[in-house]
Amino acid sequence: MSPTTLPPPPEHGHVTFLGAGPGDPGLLTLRAVEALANADVLVAEHEVLDVVRRHARQGVAEVPTETDSAGSSALSAPGTGTPQLKVVDGASTTVGAPAVRDAGHLVMEAARGGRRVVRAVSGDPGLDAYAAEEMLACVAAGVPFEVVPGVAAAVGVPAYAGVPLRDAHGADVRFVDARTASDRCWTEVGASDGTVVVSSTLDSVGAAAGELVSAGRKPDTPLTVTVAGTTTRQRTWTATLGTIAQTLKQAKVLPSPDGGRPVIAVVGERSAPAQRDRLSWFESKPMFGWKVLVPRTREQAASLSDQLRSYGAVPHEVPTIAVEPPRTPQQMERAVKGLVTGRYEWIAFTSVNAVKAVREKFEEYGLDARAFAGIKVAAVGDQTAKALIAFGVKPDLVPSGEQSAAGLLDDWPPYDPVFDPIDRVFLPRADIATETLVAGLIDLGWEVDDVTAYRTVRASPPPAETREAIKGGGFDAVLFTSSSTVRNLVGIAGKPHNVTVIACIGPATAKTAEEHGLRVDVMAPEPSVHKLAEALADFGTRRRLAALEAGDPVTRPSERRPGARRRRSTT
């Protein structure tokens, strides 16, 4: 089923009880993604909404299940915590102070109105304390429902912490929720010699360890404790039942005001430090937990941000330029008409924005990708080629080497009057583009219609919180993909703090960064955003290994002592 093509809603609605997993959005199942894409209403706690909303269709209503200060639960506008709507028999009504509703009531109200409701819970619905009651309510009301299993925290978190629960010997694995465990439960798991997975809180994990010792486990039994498992905030400590309280105290893990963050503790030989040192694949990623500033729009940065996440980083997109139509549209209009009437042999796209500008002009005239029939199409790089393919156009030429104007010229054929019936190239581009490509094409014998397809202007400043993080050292690294991104970021948000790692795509960008008083730590081996991200990951790897070899804790750049200054590079 296509996520954008929704069938008519069922008469009595439908509820999907969906397991959102322990925190990593990548752990959602394919079935969960499909259900979210077709949902009318999402009902979940705030932290679960953060996991699932990226897969929901635009316009979906979000229902946070937490209560406000007055003890009422409200339907909020997407992305906000402000009460906006109440669902009553399927109708959305603006309200000021909604009546008290628990999650079950909210689910039933939406479902009775014929809506597709996704009731998302952390972990797996089968382990949720209230999901079964809500399912029974659906049965009583005649509302159809389904269950989409999720990865349980007790299983997923140890996997991300590098702690296998079983080995070739197949020892028993027991699961205990310390918040509800009885004395009999502690006695049973204390008497066994298998692995015990304890769901607890950071404030009470020491007490849980004491229960196991009292029930018969040896104080020197090793354990691991993981907080914020499967997210880039994950942190794991290794100790024994007898030393875990002191270990957490030395790590300066303070009690939290809300009663404690959830943790997963694994008790047994399989959680021994030596075992985890070899198997900790997640927390040992090269940029684990790094907050990386990407000065691009979310659309432009999609693949780059995905690559950064694969290294364990948390990308934060901040656009530094805005794209606007040309001041006078006549030149672009003439060029598009010429494209249709056979004026050009080639059209060359040097950016995703150029593809977007031409596509929008096509739509204005009622044209589609078929208008490119008989015209050769060139793209400056992979991202531009992907934008063309999404438009329905497969480029004939993409640089085989460097993805730049120079790389495109290296592969561009010279004009041949025998094989080329037309000697003209349509080049739609930005108003501030360099002349490298135009001059090179002319040298190859081509006539070029160099057309301003769009203008680039400095973007509006980011929110105050982001500006303070940039200037105050809240970011671990920033990726500069052009000289203009350096100038524009400094112009709209200020200069990055001296603890922030500065990564530049090439020498020209690095020179601009240095002119603005920034020290360049990382340079891409070639002018490619993905090579730049790869170079930053290599830098993170070297930094991590140096800390381990020196016996120092592995920290992020932003965790350096406040006020510490880096010496400027002399090379």
C-alpha cells in the first residue's frame, strides 16, 4: 500500500498497538513503518512520539499521553505540546481546557470516529502494563485492532551494549522488572546461576544489586548497567554486584528528580568487562554521541546526515542560504521554451537546486520529464543525479572522478559538427556560480546559454538556542561544504567555539575558515561531502584510540573543560 494513497477509513476505525522499540528509530519494523504511514492519529508518550513521528504522514494528529499541570490529557498539534484539538466521535474540535482523558479513552474516541489510530508504546506491546487493557477495551467496543511487535528493551539494549545474553552453553536467561519484583522472584533468580536481565532505574539499580546478593548471588558477580540504551546518549558501566553503587558514585551519576532514568542491567559472566571490551560495537563508533552541525537544509543534507548517524553522530541541520527565484524570470522562460523546441543539444545541472528550479518551471507550463526527449542531460554529482532520477530523468553524463565543475569538464565531449546537430548547452544555475564550467565548455567548442535559474541569499538566523550552542561549544564538530557556508554561518549565528572540530571540504573553504579565525582540523581528501564526513569519522577514530592508549576517558570535543583554548595550528 502506498503511504500517500489512503483507502477510505473503516466505519468503526482501527487501532494498531505498535512496539516502538527501546529508542533507536532504526529498530522499527517494516510493518510498523507501514502502519505509521497510514495513521490518522498517533497516541504515545512524548519520547515515543519522537521515535515514530518521522514515519508518519503529513498532517497526522499527535496525542501525548502525559497529563498537563491540571491533570488533563490533550490532543496536540504535530510537533507541539500545546493543546489544540479534542477528538469526539471523529470530529476535531478546538478546545481551551480539555477534559481529563487517559490514553485508553483517547484511543477509543478516535477509533469510534472511524480513524486509523496507532497506539505506540516503548519496547513491545506484549510487555506494556496497560496495552492489554486497551486491547480488551477495543474488543468490548467492537473496534478491530492489530499488534505490531517491537524490540523489547531487555533484549535490544544489551545487544547495543555488546553484552550477549546466551552463549554456546545455553545457560538460562531470567528477566526481572525490579520495580514490581516480589521477594519470591528475587529468591528464584538469586538461586540460579544463569544470566539475569534487570529492568530498573538508575537511582535504584544499587538496591536491585543488593537484592540479588541477599538472595544468594556472589558480590563479585559481574554486571553491566546501561542507560538510554540504543540511542546516541547510551552509556554503559561495568562493575560487580558489590561495587556497582560505588562505580556509579565515582562516575558522578546523580539521582534524577523524576525518580530515575530507566536502565537495563545484565548480571552474569556474559556481562564481564573483558567480554564487553571486545563486543561493544555501538558505543565505540568513531563519533558516538557527537553533535555535528551541518550547514545545509534538511532536504539537501539527507544522505549526509544518514552517513553521520552511521558513525554514531547526531546531525543538526542549519540552513545558511535560502533559495529564491531570479529577479527577472524572462531569461529562464525563454530557455525552457528553447529546450522544448530543440534549441539545445545538452542541459547541464550543477546542483539539486537547479533541478528543482527547472522542475518548477516545467510544472508551471504543464510539462514533465518527457520534454527532455532527445536532449542529453549532465549532472555534476550523485546527489544532483538522484534529484533528476526522482524527476524521471536519467542523466547521460555524471563525472567519473571528482564531482565538481572541473570533474564534469574532464568527461565532457568536445563539440563535433559531424555527430552533434546542435552546438548549444543550456546551463541553469545560481546567480553567484563561478565561470569555470562556462569557460571550459566554450573551450570545447560549445555555445552556452548561461541562465540564472535561482538566487541564493543568506538564510534567516537559527533559533537563539542553536546560536548559543554554536558560540558556546555545544557542538562537537561542524562540516563546511563551501566558502559561502563559512561566511553565512558566521554571519547568521556567530563563530563556532574553539573546542568545536572544524571540517572543510577543500583548500578554498579551509582558507575562508582560517580568515574567519577558525582552526581547520579536518580536510576532505577530495571535494565530496561524503568524503568529508568519512574524513571526520577517521579523525574521531584517531582521537578515540589516542585516548584509550593514554588511559584517558573517551570524551566528546564539547566535553572539554569550559573555557579551555586550543592552540592555533602553525602548519
